[in-house]
Amino acid sequence: MLSLLKTFWYVFLHLFRKRETIQYPEEKVPLPPRYRGRIILSRDPDGGERCVACYLCAVVCPVACIALQATEDESGRRYPEFFRINFSRCIFCGFCEEACPTYAIQLTPDLQMSEYRRPNLVYEKEDLLISGPGKYPDYNFYRVAGLKIAGKDKGQAEQEQPPVDLRSLLP
Amino acid sequence: MTEPARSIAILIGVLLVALTISAFLIWLERRLLALWQDRYGPNRTGPFGLLQVLADMIKIFTKEDWIPPFADKPVFVLAPTIIMVTVLLSFAVIPFTSVIQVVNLNIGLLFFLGMSSLGVYSVVLGGWSSNNKYSLLASLRAAAQMLSYEVFMGLSLMGVVLIAGSFDLRQIVLAQRHLWFCIPELFGLVIFLIAGIAETRRLPFDLPEAESELVAGFHAEYSGMKFGMFFVGEYLGITLISAMIVTLFFGGWLGPGLPPIVWFLLKTFCFICFFILLRASLPRPRFDQLMGYGWKVLLPLSLLNLLITGAVALALHPSKG
């Protein structure tokens, strides 16, 4: 009987505790930077598109919500002609971010993307592309890769040895 | 005001207040339960979420009022009305103040006990006519539980009747002018409280609608306003039992300073909150524990209480005996 009264008292004291509820539209949960939310396409520090349209994200996507078409500009850089993510299918698993060899596709801590009409959830490249480098501010794929593009020849990338002349290796 | 007009005004007033209070109890219960579980509860619709009641009402009125094809139709429709009628009839004898009372029966207490016994029919018929195994099990439980708790509910009140010397609820309140009966009749109060919780089928004694075992119990097949009536009936029951506790043990409208009706409503409100606190803090017992507790503990205790009260009353006032 006494334990019952004690129970009542302790439950009653909860009246003065701090609330667990976060009253959503006014207060928001602090999301960590690595939260898997809305997907973006980032640019390298020089302002060029990071995406090289390798299709790895589209292949790894378990719900096949990414569609893109590769093309190449006159300087030899590959880029997607279109890049489309259907967010009504996306499960925000983050596999695309893991698969991406150039840190182009990234997940951001933003989850407020509800729409009244389903077609509005299909994001095109201009919706996805942001102006900055996202989570990797210094990374520039073409500066570290050995690929030859206009304005950067073989051997000119960071920490890259000049190409070996095979014919000079004669004994 | 003439006498009939006054009675009708009181009648309608009591009816409206009782129904409004029971409707707002839905909000109050959700809000208090939430507060005791470190949440906020419904606080969006209107000030403090008070309009939640209105939203719930609109929802429940526009729900399809469906009667299952396998149900016993007339009984199915009748069952939810019984609980409303019996509980509302019990409100007739409660003296809210010395002047506000619908009827002043000299056997008011017996009338209340009788009406609360009739309330069992609602649950039993509802479960029976649903033609559903779970509902039937629930109504069997309800019948057994309410019959056994009815016994000492009556017995626990006899101590009060002995001291006050009347079944008239107004006389009982007036007899508490010097000392509220919660002090000399503490055991009676505790037993009546437990029996009252069982009568209203509230947690921890909500075995007739134990969700984890019996889906929704006796009202599993009910929908729309018929379900709403069971619900409002339950909340009316809480209000009624709280009002009865106040009337019988806590001096009814008596109290210093404030107007009598405010005292009555304030005390009743405290007990309603206590009922909700019970729900927030206690687990549900097993059915055999419930029955064993009733017959083996509470019945002997209430008889003992009656015996001692009688002996003391006889010793103090031998002339009455």
C-alpha cells in the first residue's frame, strides 16, 4: 500500500520535469553534420562541377532513384548532361555518397522537403547543384587525378611524377 | 423563479455541465497523462489545446456509424445508451450545493448504488450483441468484476450512513459540518475508492477493455458515436464517482470562503485528477488477482469496517441503538 502511494508521488513529480518533446515547427532537432538528408551535388574549390558522370551512384542506388547521362566538354572534363534524383523514391541510405569517387554527391542535414505534389519531388541538376564544395572544402578531383584535360597535362597533377619516357630506359 | 421552472433550469444545467465536463475530461486526461510522462499532450488546437475536444467531436460525429452484419442489432444499438442513461440519472441525486440538486431523494445513496449496478448491463449487452469472442470475454469479465466490487461498494458506504443516520445525500453532507467523513471512515473511503475505480472500469481495473489481451474489449465492434457514447459514459462515470467521493467523504459543498459550488467542483476536480494519476502510475493486475483481491481482502475489510463503525456509533450514542 505504501509502495503504491510512493508510486503515485513519483509519477506526480514528473509534472515538474523537463519535457522530452521537441515542438517541431518552432523547435528543431539539432542535426549532426553527417546526417543523411537531402542530396546535393557539390562543386570543386575552383567552381567546376565535381561530378564526372561515372554512374556509380546510379548503379549502387538500391531503389534506382538516380538517373543521369554522361557527356564531355571541349576541355575533356566529363560531366552529367542531366542529373535527376526522384526523392519520392529515395530512402536516404547514403550509398551514393559512399560510391562517389569524386565527393560530388553528398547528403546534407536537411529533412524538410515535403511537397503537396509528387512530381515536385523530382529534383533536376539545377536543383541539386550547390555553389560550394560541401563537406570536403579542399578536394579537387582533376587536381589530383592523372587524367589529362585542357590546361593540365599528364604529370602536372598534385604529387604526380612526370610521365616516364619508356624509350629512355634502354640499357 | 417559480418552483417547476427552477427545477427544469437545474436539470438542464446539471445535464449540460456533466456532459461538457466529461467531454473536456478527454482533453484533460490526455494532457495530464502526457505531463506525467514528460510530454506535452495535445496543445495545438486552440489555447492549451482546448479545442481538441471540438476536433474529436467533429471527427467522431462524421465517422461512419457501422453496425456489423453479425451483430444483434436492437441490443447493439441499445447498449451504449444504457451507460449514458444510468450515469446521468445518478447525477440527479448528487447535491452540488444545498440548493442545486435535481431531486432530493431520501434514499439518494441507494438510488446511486442501484444505478451504478444497472450500468453493468451496458457492458454485458454490448459485448454479447457484438457477437465477437473477445467482446464476450470482456463482458463476462465486466459482469464478474462489477458484481463482486458492487458488494463491498455498498458495504463500505454503510459506515457513512451509520454516522450520518440517513440515506439522504444532502443530510450526509450536512452531517459533515464538523468533521469530514474521510477521517472517521478512512477505511470506508479507501474501499469505496477502489470499488469506484472498478465500477468505472478504469485502469488499473480496466480488465474488460484490456487492450493487450482483448483488442478493445466490449466495444471492439463499436464505431462512430456509439463508441463515443461508451467513451463519454466512462468519463461521466469518473466524474460521478469523484462527485460521490466528495459528497460522502469530503464534505460536499462545505468549505470556508469560496462559494459552495466552487468548493464542490474543486474537490471533484482533484479526485478526477487522482483517477488519471492512477492510470498513469499503476499496471493492470491479472483477472484472478483482481477477483481474489476483491473477495478475500476488500470484502472482509469492509465488513470489519462496518462492524467497528457500528460498535463505535453504538458506544457513543446508545440512544440511537
